[in-house]
Amino acid sequence: MRTGVNDRSDLPIALVIGGGGMGMSTARRLGQSHRIILASLTADKNPKREELLREDGIDATVTQCDITDPESVADLGRFVAERGQLRTLAHVAALSPATGDWRTVLTANLIGVTHIERMCLGLATQGTAAIFVSSLAAHRSDPPSDEIISVLDDPLAPDFFERLEALVPEQESVLAYRLSKFSVNRMCRRRASEWGARGARIVSMSPGLIATPMGAREFSGQSGELKRELLRSTPLQREGTMVETADAIEFLASERASFITGTDLLVDGGTLAAVR
Amino acid sequence: MRTGVNDRSDLPIALVIGGGGMGMSTARRLGQSHRIILASLTADKNPKREELLREDGIDATVTQCDITDPESVADLGRFVAERGQLRTLAHVAALSPATGDWRTVLTANLIGVTHIERMCLGLATQGTAAIFVSSLAAHRSDPPSDEIISVLDDPLAPDFFERLEALVPEQESVLAYRLSKFSVNRMCRRRASEWGARGARIVSMSPGLIATPMGAREFSGQSGELKRELLRSTPLQREGTMVETADAIEFLASERASFITGTDLLVDGGTLAAVR
Amino acid sequence: MRTGVNDRSDLPIALVIGGGGMGMSTARRLGQSHRIILASLTADKNPKREELLREDGIDATVTQCDITDPESVADLGRFVAERGQLRTLAHVAALSPATGDWRTVLTANLIGVTHIERMCLGLATQGTAAIFVSSLAAHRSDPPSDEIISVLDDPLAPDFFERLEALVPEQESVLAYRLSKFSVNRMCRRRASEWGARGARIVSMSPGLIATPMGAREFSGQSGELKRELLRSTPLQREGTMVETADAIEFLASERASFITGTDLLVDGGTLAAVR
Amino acid sequence: MRTGVNDRSDLPIALVIGGGGMGMSTARRLGQSHRIILASLTADKNPKREELLREDGIDATVTQCDITDPESVADLGRFVAERGQLRTLAHVAALSPATGDWRTVLTANLIGVTHIERMCLGLATQGTAAIFVSSLAAHRSDPPSDEIISVLDDPLAPDFFERLEALVPEQESVLAYRLSKFSVNRMCRRRASEWGARGARIVSMSPGLIATPMGAREFSGQSGELKRELLRSTPLQREGTMVETADAIEFLASERASFITGTDLLVDGGTLAAVR
């Protein structure tokens, strides 16, 4: 018998995509009821992430994955399947408008998300739940034109960027972010029947202003005044915390949400209601 | 010391409006963490309701209220205030299209709801949460015109029906139901800032096809074929249960939803996603 | 597709033994996360019990079982096995000292319990949890002599009563109750290794003074003054409720108690601590 | 409005005593539903602890306290009282037999615990819960003599060590550990009435073999073979995890345990049942 480890082969698997602050807080929360497999692009930090989760009593394995690379995603699928039954997917990884340009943001936040969704559907069985962390940004503007939507609905098409860029002249990262998040929420609605056929669920969760280190930097950046105005308008008069996003993810993943699929849960302190 | 009772003066108060099946199942669920005050129109059945809740170990008081009567709602407010701090409101009471005509449905489902919302806002303090049970019907059609919406936004206006009926020629109960549920969800968004100013939250929860005695009858009634078709389209391939609506209400009422306000949670097994 | 039912084939099975007040409140609680099979001796009331549970949105089947009859218990085991995997056993059924004599109480509360434990061990797999509702009475007196204990440890022996009665001259129902509850707690400790070998858990839960209809009657009966004195001594200065016993059973059955086995949880408001 | 912080003035306070692995995992768990004040002796590490908790979205303040110093404990009490209402105490700090001698272990694990219990009783109101982490060691041997117990019951007496050492010739740290843990569980029973008079609860939680870094070292140390044998005897055939001790603490602190006081919850995978 091995000692000093947190071996929980009695628990089902949760796959968490994303090694940043919200990825770690999600892994800690789901680690209360799952064995965790955390996938993150930045392989050099993964041993430290695994150590931190294990120090907290969690049965955690952290592995490298580039979600924009189909081969890497397929490898991750095999890695999960070898270890047991996937109960929960929490996709947290995303580029913010500040950390990537138009194509990079769409590649990570839409194409990468789609690769993960397809792979995990293949692992889904009765009771599996997939939660995709989206954003208030998915809701804030009017929806794009039907023409644009029909392109966004097929992000794995070989000519995806060509067709999209023919329709969208201003190829800026803020817009890429909005379109990608709009599309993630839409994907969760459109794919609910496929997941349902396996007894599985797929939902998005859209956080508003959340107190994260990345979020804090944005208050002082270019979009600082806009964010401060949003915060002043927020009915609950504060930012949310990563405890509260984890609360929502945990609920959506749990059997308490067993009739919730194909929809979005907005966790924004009322911001959208106040500014829409 | 009194014995054989379930005295839980240590618990905060949940007010549940509605004594039907979902009202009782909601009272049972919230009764795990609250003292219950259940308000129902049908006074003759209230002693039996109180007995059933008490048999389950719940500190429950069942009282009469006609939510369409401002005096009766004011009395209910005093009744609650005398007993302690309101932590949770769960408004469940509603007329289905089959149980009322155009004006009756709007009076119960929109004017009555508004009276309750106003009264409970007066009792709300830090941590209070109000959950209004709405319906998938709130989402199924295109929204009404801006003109109609502006009338629906002020259901307590003395000329409410006159103005509404001037805009809506077909005054049928199915439409009354849809408009009332659309308006309840909208009310929860529009009132989030008022509730937030007190540190309180207000949300709607929209159930889809739920297995209730009332629901079962509708499968054989006029709208039976429509409901059967909706059920066949539902990604989870089944009706939901009142356990699952109680799960959603309990979550929205809990501190785990502390950053969720001014929005709607759809609990429909994916029906809307599949048919929209 | 059937409608108007609460079909939850997605959920694991909880078997609840006992159709009285605490059995029903336990079934309602576990019915939030399980399909319920409730077994009760009084077959004529079972259709009503099933109806009440189904009205609350629970997937419930109520069946007859005489736990003192090995054949009836074996039938129950087959009934459960045909329907799916047993996740949880909650054994609630018990005779109070007022409702049976020496042999009747021991037959129900010890021999019957042992039949159920043996049968359910045969159905247990990784993650199964068995909770036996015991009583404060298990803790209140000094333990019996080693000789008596060794007889109590084998209640299925053909000469059980002969050997026990040779050692215990005063064969009264109050003593039968205490000995049976002492033995149930002891059984949960002694059988933990057998259950553990299957990855399963077995625990007892000992309620103190709980507000039940049966309990209320006892305040006015023979033992009324004793009970009143116990209540006055209770640190929390009140009786517990069946919500609180359900809370304890739900916790012990859940994965949140995954390292708790072979022990007892006392839910008595501190009574034992104050009077021991 | 401050940004980038996790200000949760809407939440009640949990005081966690102990900054080691289990203290941090307890703070993370209770931080899901409380503002955290963590008190630890090793002040130099406190800023890092606060940073780690805040990175996880928790409203956490980490402060220095020497629980063996009555003045320091009184300061901590004032620090808590200034910040709000104490809902939960989780006392985790303890010296293991390997990290202190006879007097040091008793001073930390019994005298220090008593100072904290007295101070927190002064802050307790309706709904406050105190959880003291004890140990399987509290249960493993026969209880000490009545004479020794009467000395242990008054650890703040000026001649405590003189009286105790007159009765206990072998003054070894392993024995000090056992006596201190025995006394902590006993304290929770004996003090239940005082806490109950304020509507508050006090319980101990006794973990068995838990996978911690400290625990892992002990498998290779002097007591390694004994621990390995205990583990082989454990019904669940594994060590527990700090997730599972946090599960137990969270439950005991919650309103779901509202009728549990003056008792101990053993979280040991059945070890005690198997070896007693």
C-alpha cells in the first residue's frame, strides 16, 4: 500500500482545462468529489500545480495539452480514458483580448474549445457533464449577423478564417473575444441533443466581473474606465470571487443540475441586467 | 419546553407562495434550512398542508393569502415580519392557461407576482434571495413589441388591462400565460438593482416539461400533441421532476449563488435549445 | 416515452427500511439523489406511501418486507438487485419499548437488522454505504457483561434467546431495546472490515430526543418524566427534528463521508454529554 | 470600490487555528462559505498563506497567535470581534509526538486548546459552531485513571504539571499526545452545556491515518512499522485525505449538523473498529 499520497480510485474523473487562477480554483473545488486531471499548455509549471493540488489532499494529475492542436487533444483523450470514466469536464482556459490578437484569440477560445468538446463527447456516458466557462461578453452586444453565425458554427472548417474575415473587416482581439464567447454559449445549446443522446449534459457559465489577478490588471489598463463603470452599475456593488465561479461550476457539474443542459448560467452580480 | 413540535427559531425564514404540488415540494426542500411560512389561497386545505410539512420534521406555518389583493399581501408581509428575518422568497403560485382566462391568468401571474415582489423587497436585507418560478414559455416565442413591453412593465397601473388590450387583440389564456412569464423574467432583471441596494438578490427559474399531476393532465388535453412533440425533442429524453426544480430553487436561494442575480436559470432538459 | 412519472433510471438506488415517520422523511431526503425502494411491513399502507413520495417528485417504489423473516429479506434482496445497483441502505425500522415485549423488540431490532445487514452486504460494491439508525439508548448505560455481549454478537444462532435469557433474568422491553441498540452500534464496528473489503461503508447514527409523533406520545406516557428531565438537561435546550436526522443520514450516505465507517454518529443535542 | 480583492463582508467569520497543511485545507474549505481569519504561530509564513488563500478567491486574513500565551489569545479574540460575528471555529493546530516533548505537547495540545475554547465561547452566539481536530489516538488506549482525568480536566490550574507528573511517571511525548487528545474530546463533551446556553455547538473530530506530508514522514520514522500495521488493518484499505477531513469539518460546522454537539466524529476508515 502506498502512503502519503491521495489515491482516490473510488472517485470519478474531472478533467479541468486551464492552469491559470480560475483553472486551479476549479480543480480544487471539483477535487472534493473527483480525481482531477488538469491539462495546461505551460508544461514547465505543471509539476508545481500538481504539487499544490496534492498538498490540499486532492488526487491530481497535471498534464500538458495544446487545445489548438488536434493531435494533442486526442492524446489527452487517451490519457483520460486510460485512467477511468469521465464524469465532469470543466473547460476554463481562455485568452483575454489583452493576451492575444484576432486569430490567436479565436483559435484558443473557439477552435480549441471545439476540439475539446468533440473529444469529450466521445468519452461521455450517462451522467457526464461538461461546463464551458464563457463570459458576460457573450451577452453584451447584439448577436452577429446570421451569415457570420453560420461561419462561427463550423470553426473546424479549413477555410474558417478566410470566410469569417471576408465578413468581419475590423479584426480586433476584443471582437474576437466577444465572437468566441458568443459562439461557445451557442455551441452548448446546439450540441445538447448530441450529449443528451448519451445521457450527458453540456452547459456554459458566463462570469461577469470577477476578482482575479488578470482582472485586476485590466482595471488599470486600456479598458479600465469601462470596467469601473460596469462595476459601478453592478447591482451587487462588488466584483465576484473565484469561490463564486467555483460554486456555479460545482452546481452545474453535480447531480443537482441533472435537468439543466443546453443553456447558460450567468454569474455576474446583475451587471448585464443593469446595463442591457 | 414544548415537545413534539419542530421549533426551529434558530433558522431564518423562507416564504413560499403557492400550496400546490410544486409549492409543497419547494417548502419541503427549503424546510431543510429554513423555518417555512407557506401562503396559499385555498384556506381550507392549509391545515392539512401544515400537518404534512410538520410530519416531515419541518417548522412550518401555513397561512392564507390572495396575492391578487394588495391588502392580503400587506397582511402577509406583517405576518412574516413578526416572525423574524426573511432570508428566502420562493414564489411558485401560478395559473396555467387551462385554469384561467386572459385576465385571470395575467392577474395571478403578473399582477399578483408584482405585489409579492414589492412587499418582499420591503423585508429584504443583506443575504435575502427571491426566486420566482417562471416557465419555458417565457422563452419560446419572440418577445412582444416594445409598446406591449412598456405596458407589461407597469402591471399595477390602474389602466393596465385597458392599455394592454388595446394592443393585443387575441385575448387568450395561452398568450396571457406567455406574456406573464415573459414579464416575470423581465421583472427579475429590471429589479436587480433595487434588490442589490439592500444586498439582496432576485432571480427567475424557468422549468420546462416537469412531471407533475397538472402536467400529466395536459398531455391528454388540447395541447397534448404539442407537449408530446416537445418531449420527443428534449435532449435528455424525459420530463424533469419536482426534485430537480427544488434542486434549482435551493441552489439559487443558497449562498452558493451569492453572485447570481437579475437573471434566469432554465431547467428544461435542453428543450428550448432543441426547438428554438 | 412515459409521462407524468418520475423516472430516474439515471440515479443509483437507496433502500430504506421502515415506513413510519422517520422512514418517510429519510426516503424523501435520499430521494433527492437516489431512486428509492422503501420496504415496510404494513403492506396496506404502502400504496399511499408510494403516492406521497411520487407527489414530491421522487422515483419511489414501496414494497412489503418482514425483516424478521429470512425468506422475505431474501426476496427484497432480489427485488433490489433486479432494479439496479444499491448505493445506499438506510435502516430506520425499529420497535420502541412501548410497542413490543422483550422477544419482539429483540427480534425486530437485532435479528431483523442482522438479516438486512447480511443481505445488503451481498449487494454492496465500491461506494455503497449502509446507515443503521440506532438510539441514544445504545450509549446511556454501562455496556453489558462480556458473556452477554458474546451472545448478542450472534443473534442468528438457533439458541440465541435461550442463551441470552439464561444470562438476563429481567426480560423487559426497555432492556431489550437498549441491548438491541447497543448491539447495532457494535455490529457496525465489527462488520466494517467485511464491508471495507468491497469498498463499502457501514455506520450507525444514534438520535437522541427527536420530535416525532411517537416521541410526543412518550412524553405523556410512563417514561414521560424521565424524558422531560433528559430534555431539560439537553445542552441545545430543545428536541431535534426529523430534518436533522435526515441531515445526518444524508451526510453519512454521501461521498463527503467516504472515510467514515465502523463508527457511530450521535445526533442528540448534547444530551448524552450532559447526563453521562 | 476596491477591485481585485475578494471582499466578502456578506459572509460570517470562520476562525481557523493552525497554518500547516490541514489548517490551510480547512481554511480553503470554510472559505467557500465564510470570511477566513487564520491564526498561526509562525508569523514569517503568514503573508504567503494569505496570498495563497486570496489567489483561490477567498476573503482571508492571516494573523499571528501563540495559543499557549493567554495574552496572545485575548488579542486574537479582539481581532476577530472587531471584524464581525464568529460563526465557526476550526481548531487544527497541534504538535505531534515527534515535534515536542512531554510538556511542550501538553502545553500546545491541551493548555493552548483550552485558551482558545474559553476565548471563543465569549464570542459565541446563536449558531456558532466550534470544531476541535483531535485524533484517533484519543480512542486507542484505555482511558486514564479517574485521578489523572480530574487533573486533565483543569489544565489552566497553576499547579497542573506538578499534579499530573506526580501521577504519571513516564513523561513521554507519545503519552502526552494521547492524554491531550483524550482530554480535547472530553472537553467537547463537558463544555457542551456552556456552549448550548448560547445556542452554540462544540464538537471534536478525530482523524485516523491521513495522507499528509507530516504523516508520510512518520511512516519512515520510529513508529513506521506500527503505522503500516494500522494501515493494513484499516477496513477501507487506504489512508484518508485532507479533502475528507475538510468534508467532516465542513459538515460539523454547517447547519446540517445543528443537533450535533458534545460528541466526537471519528474519520478513520474504520481503523479503530478493526484494532480495538
